[in-house]
Amino acid sequence: MKMTDDNGRIITKERKKIGKFQIDEIYCGDAVKLMKDIPSEIVDLIVTDPPFAIDFKAKRNNYNRTQERVIEGYNEVPREKYYEFTLNWMKEAYRILKKTGSMYVFSGWTNLKDILNALDEVGFITINHLIWKYQFGVFTRRKYVTSHYHILFVVKDEKKYKFNKIEHYPEDVWIINREYWTGKIKTPTKLPLALVKKILLFSSDEGDLVFDPFIGSGTVAVAAKMLGRHYLGFEIVPEYCKFARERTKNVQLNLFRYKNGRDCGENNV
């Protein structure tokens, strides 16, 4: 009898685990250390919103994220070590990514130079520098309001990477609103599900393995499960890990909500 996961997808003996990790699972721990145990050239797509190394008062001992993303006890990565930190996780990302694979890295503008330099040093090839424009940012008095994120779309082999043209005229500026949760239990923020779904549809196929080393609230895992992809995620904050696992647990496979590059329905998950 063929083994299937809870969405009815067939799991081969080889795909059930990668190295020491079970697929379709989220693990709690330091991503830089855990990634060393993933076999080389096994991941189809990496989508991640890594630490930003912004100096602020925060509330939780995690890596380092923008202020609205943290809870009690925060201890940030020192700014002077941020490039080394970025280089270390990107080296592992390059090693585990297939030659046909790609990676999408989210970044604010503050340390964008470090992200770009690390990508070049590791050997990634930049295909596009996407802009995610959201509906508003934090009020300012003496500078322009920041209302966008950078998304670096990079590959290992510019002749072999996977790209599904789900839109006739795919532009490099994506206008997608932030999501706001009204429930009491939540992480401080998350990427919009519609944004992550769009990335997965462009750069992966059903049955592919999608990886996020800094999975936070679990949006990448949720999108992967909804679209029939496998996922693997790491997160250093135990409470975030628990939240992401619970959030992913009840997601149902839904391949029919996305048509012509547009999300035709949204679960508040």
C-alpha cells in the first residue's frame, strides 16, 4: 500500500524524511545549526523572512526582527555580527537548494546591503529584485513613511531554475495588503498568505519541498500545505513553533482558489 500524508499525497520512502528531519514538520531550534543536518541539493524552494538586525527595545529571546514581530525577552543579533550571521545561513541555503531551485528572501531597506552582498559572496544569481508594497507603514515626522519590503528572487543556475508563468504580464512590484488578525492568540505579525501563495505558484510545483529557516508564525508552511507542496521549517522561539504547528495542523489542501495569478478566497489561518 502506498503511504500518503494527511492531504492524500503519496509519500515515498525517500521523501518521508530528509536527513534527520521529517517532511511536513516544523522544528524548534537555531536554523544555522539545524540546516547543517539537511542533505545537499534536496530543497526545491526556499522562502524566508530572516532577522533584520534593527536596534530596538524588544520582548522575546529570538534572533532579531522588526519591533512588531517580537514578544517578551528579546535579545537581538548584534549589528556588527549581522553580515556573518547572514552569510552563514545563506551558505547552507545554497548547499541544500537544488540546481533547479530558487530562493526568495524578504528584507527591509536598513540592512539590504548586507543581504545583497552575502547573496553575491555565496554564489546566488539574482533574477529579480521584487518590491512588496503594503497599505501603510509607521507614521514619521522627518522622513518618508516606509511602506514596502524588498524580496530578492535568486537561483543557483540561471538556465535551470523553475518558473511557472501564472500571470501573462508578471510585474516586479506586488501590491498586497498586510493581514490583521482579530483573534486573541497570534504572533505579532506575519507575511500575507496571498503573497506567499503567489511565490509558491510561480516557483514550485505540487509535491515539491518548500523550506523556511525562520518560519515565525508558519505562513510558508500553511501556503505549502494548501497548495499541495511539502514543507520544512525551523524557528528558534518555542512559542512561535507551537503556534505555527497548530496553525498548520488544520489547514486543508485547496488547489482551486488561485486563478490567473489571483487569490480567489482566503482562510484566516
